[in-house]
Amino acid sequence: MFFMSFIESAQDMRDELVRLRHSLHTTPELGLHLPRTQEKVLAALEGLPLEITTGKTLSSVTAVLRGGRPGPAVLLRGDMDALPVTEKNDLPYVSQLPGQMHACGHDLHTAMLAGAAHLLSARRDELAGDVIFMFQPGEEGHDGAKQMIGEGVLDAAGARPVAAYGMHVVSSMLPPGLFASRPGPIMAAADVFAVTVKGRGGHGSTPHMALDPIQAGCEMVTAMQTMVTRTFNVFDPVVVTVGSFHGGSADNVIPDEARFEATVRTFSKENRALVKRRLEEVVRGVAAAHGLEVETALGMGYPVTVNDQGEAEFVGATAGELFGPGRYFVSPQPVMGSEDFSYVLENVPGAFVFLGACPPGRDPATAPYNHSPEAQFDDAVLPDGAALYASLAFSRLS
């Protein structure tokens, strides 16, 4: 019966969750240093029986709830940072800061996790163990989870958690209120492959007297795409997308060099290592064929986000018991986006779950996706997210 209690209690605090989410949305902050966001989280947790610490090198908040009975620890994580996006929505709580927007729904994650802290604190005496609430900055490309792990978040309760759970809302893709996850890889590793092609400049009218880095660079880009389809199994997918290409300054001048960068997405350690080697071979081979030199660099981003099979099944069972049939969906395939909750799951078995938050009147199949300046999220999912967070921790400790 504790499931129904969490749902009812979460609905009772809906207005508070919405106020917190809107407050966070109007004043978004970027990166690792979120002083106003941290202040709002601390205010939302005030009065609860929590052991609270803040980050030394980032604006994190770690709160530990000690259960009334002995037992292990469980970690719940919510990220807090926004994106460098100028919002294009007509909402009463639209971002007040140009170039900064909660376009990925982290304001909802923060509010839901604060709600879970209230729900579990009210049932503290029944908890058979401890709960770590991980309020994390710097998810959007700043290694915030990795830095919090370095500062000891996984040991905040004194013992390493036996399970960890993260949640992410989506403004499209899923119907509102539907939870989705899967065992195994759920989000990709994301790396950056940067290439500088070095040639010899000259006049555009006499290309045979120069060593054209733009032509060779274009050939490298197309050869990389062919390499992916001819090297990697489509059932263990690899995606290489060149999103930046720069070279030259005039139509009739062959430059000395050209530069391009690609995002590289993989779902296995084996492919992550192999694609690096094959990309190097391709660009060096093309450069050699044209008599040019090439410099490469691979920036290692977030690793693959891998759900523990047992924990993913536990999330599905808990969501089903909490909300009834039809509210949980086992995703047949992972998502090509990346997540730094992957660092937590490298250390602790756990699961990452998506929650559809497409607003009424929008079609999830065509609605602007996360990171769009027009992305919107439905406040109605806030109590459900808080209730699932709380139920996962309570049930796992039971």
C-alpha cells in the first residue's frame, strides 16, 4: 500500500513541485557553477531530516536520509544545469536570461528529486537503509557526475549504494506519462573526432600547383561514412556525424589547411575502441593518397550508459505496480544521446529511465525534441516522477 501513499502524497504537493520547477526555469544556469539553483534546492530541502553537504569545486548538493531501520544505501540522481539556448516559448515562466534555457528538462528532474526527498522523509521510520539524493550540476558536457563521484557522492552514506536510479523527461518521442527503459545499453558513448588536414595553399585557378586540403577533407568525410557501414554490424550501431567543417577564406584561394570535427556514437567498448582506429586509418589513408599531412585528436566524452538487467526489470515492475499496466514500456533499442549518469552506473548497478512529458495539444511524434529552443514539458508529470523516485528507493531497501 505504500505505492498508493506515495502517489497521493506526491499529488498533494503538486503545486509546490510546479512552483519550484517554474522558479528554476525562469533563472537557468549553465555548467558546474549554479549558485542560484543550489540555493533554491537547499531552500526546498529545508526542515527535512537530511545530512546535507555541498560541493567543493561545483555547485552540487548531496543529501543523505538515514532510515529508521538498518540496511544498505540507494542513490537517486537529478541533474540541475541548463543549456546555452535562447528560449522561443510564450510561457508565463519563460527563461529570463537570453542564451540560457532549461531545454532538456533538468528543472523537472530537480523538482522531482526534491519531491522524492519530502516523500521519503515522511516515511523515514519505515526505511530499511539510507537514501542518497544526488543533485548534480554540469551534466551538459561538463562531467558533473564524474566530479561528484570524485568528491565522494557514492560514499556519502558511509557505504557504497547497492543501486542507483536516474530519470530523464523527454518533450517528444514518448506519450505523456509513459515511462520507458531497457536492460543493457540505453544511451550511447559520445566522443569527438577532430581532424586538421595540412596541405599547401595556392590559387584556385591552378589547383595542380597546390595541395588542396578542402578536397581531401571532403573525401575523408564521405570515406568515413562508407567505413562505418562496411565495418560495423548494424545491430551494434555506430554513428559518425561531421557537424563542423572549416577551410579557406575566399572562393579563389586554396588554403593551407582545413579542419573538421565529428561526433562519434557507440554502444559497446569494443566498437568505441575500433571506430577510433578505423577513423585514423581512413583519414591518414586519404591524406597519403593526396600527398598531404593530417593531425587527429579524439576527445573522449561520456561512456555508454548501461542499465543492469535486474535493476531495469525492477524499475519496470515498480512502475507497473505504482501506476498500473500500460504506463511502462520496454524500449526495443537504446537512444543515441549520451548521459554522464553513465559514470554512476559504471560504479553501481542501477537503471536510467525516460518519462514522456510532451504537453497536451502536441504530438509526441512531431513535437520539438529536448535541446530545442521550443521544447516544452508538461508539469503534470512532476508528481509521477517524484513518486517513482521515492518508490524505487523505498521498495529497493525493503
